[in-house]
Amino acid sequence: MEMLIGGKKCPAAGGEVLNAINPATGEVIGTFPSAGKEDVERCLTLARQGAERWGAMSMDARTAVLENVPRVFEAHRDELCALLCAEMGKPIRQCGEDLDVTVEIFKNLCEEARHLAGSSFMDLSAAGCMGDVQFTRYEPLGVVACIAPFNFPFDTLTQKVAAALVMGNSVVIKPPTDVTLSLIRYTELLIEAGVPGDVAQIVTGHGADVGDMVVRSEKVDAISFTGSTEVGIEICRNSALYLHRMIMELGGNDPFVIFGDADLDHAVQECWMRLRNCGQTCCASKRYIVHNSVKNAFAEKLVQWLTGFKTGDPADPATDVGTLINERAAKEVEEQIAHTVRQGAKLLCGGERKGAFLTPAVLVDVTPDMDVAKDMEIFGPVFPIIGFDTEEEALALANQTSYGLNAGCMSGDMIRALRVASKLQAGTVVLNGCSTWRGPEIPFGGYKMSGLGREGGRYSLLTMSQEKTVAIRYVR
Ligand code: NAP
């Protein structure tokens, strides 16, 4: 496949290509360009022109185009799911979820934008403002660089792209290397739906090369990034010279606090969210903080429950757990399990790796001082279980991380759960369930090192625009 610059399919000016590999089979399923400076410059210059025209259109005219997008995506559903499954190793049954969210975001944001009005003030009594009328309006930012992670590529990218386009910006997409083909098709379909070719473009290649060229450019007005905290910090540092608007959705090591009076069977069912997408979900619960009175029972039930899932060929509709994104990622998770065992934990089941496949693992005897109990994010199907005795201890464990994305808590005592929710350092706290939750309208984002800013519904629209104040003086 080729990049899309100015609405035209094109190779890299230097002719370099990279391979797309199916992680389940190791087979090369396609190639894509590795863009160079010339390609990035051309793309950003066109993006500026696109932003000027698109941003000057009325909101109605823009949403009339964007309302076509859901229909076009739905029409290509089977093709997109098959490509995503082959490129990522995500079980085919789960690939549709990513598209469903994409369609929903486009629909919601087009609707939400119709209700986005500025504020107006008259006769504020502040000295010098009597008799003045003031109102605000939302204006586009310009060119938005949208950099997405591999795990839910359509969903995470759409959180950025749909909001940026609705608010009159042009977008330059930098896809994750491992899921490039799916996102090239995504961009082609945006153009097929009617988005101008200089308003939605995609440049491909490694993040450290092409991504870095994009974020360092003065032709970019905003950077919306979802990915690891490590790369997020690097991007902030590398782009600081131009003070771009930054939106950062970063990593997490979400706690799931389970009290002794919780419904354990329900708690175990909630663990599905750690298996989904082979454990590669930003807000999946990654630390199981379980009251000592039920810790062993929870672990036993969990091990038993895990025997009911099928790991294997992602293209088989019966498969529950596919591969990790690539063999390197599976080796990293294998090493993180081994590291935790070296620190004194016990591996109760799983953790066997074959290529990019890794069986779900349960780790017990995890203590608060171990890396996994603090800042070591495991992006795979691993359940580290840590015991506690008191509510204060549970909170200290949950908060002893520099991350703060989501958190979950289950207790038979809802007043206690609410008290715990008020003390958990997380952008979203889920009660009566695990941490995995992201409703389309809610503000989603991290406390501490899990991010900057919020995405979701109205919050995305505000993030992707700037508010201008107009003052009319001496009205009376
Ligand atoms: P990643 O390695 O940080 O990569 C994210 C994106 O950044 C990719 O497109 C990558 O391109 C690009 N990139 C890498 N280095 C860059 C640089 N120097 N300049 C510009 N772009 C660069 O993350 P990932 O492995 O794809 O995703 C997993 C991480 O994302 C986890 O930590 C997870 O928790 C987090 N995540 C957070 C959220 C959230 O909403 N908070 C959602 C999903 C995932 P290449 O692929 O070419 O390297």
C-alpha cells in the first residue's frame, strides 16, 4: 500500500519500504513506504492549505461530509476487520468493536458540535467593563498531528481525527508501524466519504523517524498523541520549541481493588477485560489488589476460569486470545513475568510463549515493593495479585504508582467504595467493576504520568479548537 498525500497514493520520495507482518504466522502481508523529510514537508505544506479551506467552511457543511463516514466504514466492515486481524493478531470476533466505536464517535461528535456555543457576557461590573458586550467563539487550531498506538488503532485514532475534523482542522496521521495497512485503508475511506485529500493525510514509517519529523515541525499547530508515557515525554521534549497544543493519552498500571465482601464470581468475570485484545488495553486492570481474606479463593477461581478460553489462530471465530502485537512484545512480557518471579512472586499458571503467542498468566505472592506493583506496566494477559488487610493499605498500594489512568473497586459496601473512589488517584474510577471503562461522552484521560488533557465528546471538541473572545465596547 502507499501513503496518502494531497489525496494521492504515493511511495516515499526515497523509495524505501517497510514490511507488514502477520504476528500469528510470521508471513509478510504487504509493504508500505518509509517516508523521509521531503514527504513529510510536502504533506505538512498541503495540510496548511487544507486547514485554511476546511476551517473556513460552516460547521454544517463540514458535518454534512463527516456524517458520510460511518456509512462508508460500515460498508467496508468485513474487509477492515480481516485486515486488522491479520496485521495485529487480534481475534477476529473482537475486531468489530474497534469499528463500532469509530462509527459511534463520528456520529456523536457531529451531533455534539451542533450544540457547541460560546459564552456571552454583558455589563460585567469589573472596572472598565460596564456597557461592554463580550462573546466567545470556537476557532480551529490549524494542522493537527494525530499519532496513534497499535492496540485499538481505529478507536484511538478516531478520538483525535473526528474531533479535529469537526472543529475545522486538517489532520496528518502517523500510524503505529505494526498497524499501518489498516490505517492507510482508514484514511482512504475518509477521502472516499468526501473529506478533502489535503485535509486528511497519512505519512508512514517508524515513529522515531517520520513521527519525530512531524512533531518537530513548525507547520504543526497541535499534537494529539496516544501511546506510552516514555514516548509521550520524548515528544513533549522534541516539540517544545513551538509550544504546540499537546494532548497526551499515556500509559497506565491500573489497580483493581477487591474487598473481602465483594462478589468474587463477579470480580472474576470482570477479568475478561484483561484478556481482551491479549491484555493490550491501556485501561485494563494490571494490578489485582485483593483483601487477604479472599485472596487465595480469588486466585483459585481465576485460574479455573482461565481454562475456559481458547488461545490460538486469531482468524478463527472461536478464538478468545490471539497474539501480542509482535514477537518482540511477547518476549518483553515473558521477561517481565520472569523478572517478577526473580523478585519473589510465584507463577500459578500460564506465561508460556510461542512466537507472538503467550498464555494468560497468574502471579501470586506479589509484594508492594516489586516493580509490577508500582510502575512496571505489563502490556499482556498477566494477572499479578497483591494482598492487603486495611482500606488504607489498599489505597496506598493503588496510589503507589506514577501512573493514574483508570482504577476499579468492588465492595459489598457502596459507601466504602465511594469513599475509596474519592481517594484513588485516577482520571476514571469504576465502582462495581474493573478499571476498563470509557464511555463516549465522558472526559477520558490520566492523572499524574498517564496524560495531559481529556478526550471524549464535548471535551474533544474543546481540545481541538481555540476559544476567542470578541468584545464590543461602549454599547451603553
Ligand atoms: P508507543 O510505542 O508509545 O507508540 C505510540 C505511537 O508513537 C506509535 O505510532 C509510534 O510509532 C509513535 N512514536 C514512537 N516514537 C515516536 C517519536 N519519537 N516521535 C513521534 N512518534 C513516535 O505505544 P504503543 O506501544 O503503540 O502503545 C502502547 C502504549 O500506549 C501503552 O503504554 C498503553 O498504555 C498506551 N495507551 C494509552 C491509551 C490512553 O488512552 N491513555 C490508549 C492506548 C494505549 P511506531 O509504532 O512506528 O514506533
